[in-house]
Amino acid sequence: MPGCRPAWCRRVGATVVRGYSGFGFSLPTITALSLALAPARIVPSIFMLEVAASLPLLIGVWFGNHGFKGADPAAFRRWVLRLLIELAVLAAGQGATGLAG
């Protein structure tokens, strides 16, 4: 595309990779954008995009209307509950400094 900004072109390329293969958006995006920006600025936004892309799948499994054979919504709910408990215990053990401290 003539005249497009390099970062935008990299993101479009990574999106094509994701659409073609079904996964792999983060790797090419972070790799390409880290040539121009600090990874600390890139990773959080790319992570949030990955979470947003996965939400429809998670909601489908949570309510049981997902169409995936072998997926058990009740087991998924128990797994999420355990995950939240473990995250709370981990956060409590870190104190006021958080995970970055």
C-alpha cells in the first residue's frame, strides 16, 4: 500500500497471519513493532487485543452454546473459579508492591 505508515502495515500483516492461520497475531505484531517502539509499550495493548478476540469463545463455553465437542461448561466454570482464587492468593502474597515489585 503506497504511503501507509510502517506500523500500520505491520499490524495489517499480522492480522492477515491471524486470519489465515487462526492464531499467531501476537508474535508477528510484537516482533515487527518492537523495531520502532519499546516492547513495554507494545505488549499490554497486544495482550488486550488477544483477550478481546478470545471473549466470544469464552462466553460460548461459559454458557454452553459453543459447539465444541468435549468442552464441559461446568468444568470450565470450576477452572475459572480456581484461577480467580489462586490469583487472589498470589496478589495477597505480593503485598502492596504488586507483581512488578
